[in-house]
Amino acid sequence: MAGEAGIVMRVVARVFETTRLRALFSTWRGRFIAGFLAMQLLLPFRYYVAHRDAHDERFAWRMFSPMRMVTCTPELAIDGQKRSLGNEFHEAWIAIARRGRFSVIEAMAARLCARHPNSSVVFSLQCSYVDRDPESFGGYDMCKVPLL
């Protein structure tokens, strides 16, 4: 990421070289401000370019995103027996899992795999969306395959 920031700074410096903003880049404070603003604009691009979990919009421009309206139903089974998530996890974890956050569900599965060694921990996630058809995720032993 540091290399990308350097490239961006060089491009911005060339663009503003002949404008009135040249004075901004002549001081370290001005360069810091310009770099900070560039990072604030560029960091959200990671969500759109290289993301694994479409439900995780923490660093994205999401003002009008339909992803905020996603509702998911996580289901847990240990050795084929359905379990209530409330018996195993805090309500805050369950609320984030209901938003469909893969990293939270994967962490929940990892904790259950450690707590129940040599058991089959199966998470399945049914998500409904505002702008497209429902989708299903998981449904396999997450102790063997830990990623959704």
C-alpha cells in the first residue's frame, strides 16, 4: 500500500505542479494534508477491487448501498445436531453474523472447533437481499474447510 501511495503522490504532484496548489506541496504540512486526503479517497477502493466478503462494507463508500439491508439467518449444527447460537455466543457476535459477515462466522466456527475437537461444526447462512435473489453460504464442516 505504501508503494501505491507514493505513485499517487507523484501523480498528484505533477497535476498540481502548474496550478495554484503548488504552494500546498512546497511544505511538509501541505504534503501531509494532500497525502491524507488521497488515502481517504483511495482506501475504500479496496472493497470494490479486492474483497472476499461482499457483506463487509466497513471501509467502502456505502451511503446508498443496498448491502446495509441484508438479513441473514445463521444456523449451527455440531455433529449433526442443531444448536442455538445464543447458547454458544454473545448477542453482539450473533447480530454481526446476521448481517452476513464471513469473518465473524469463520471466527465463531474456529472457536467451536477448538471447544469441540474431533467434531463436525457446520454453519449455514441464508441471506436475503433487497436487490437480488437470496443466496446460501456454508453448509459444510468448517473444522476441515474454515472459510465460507
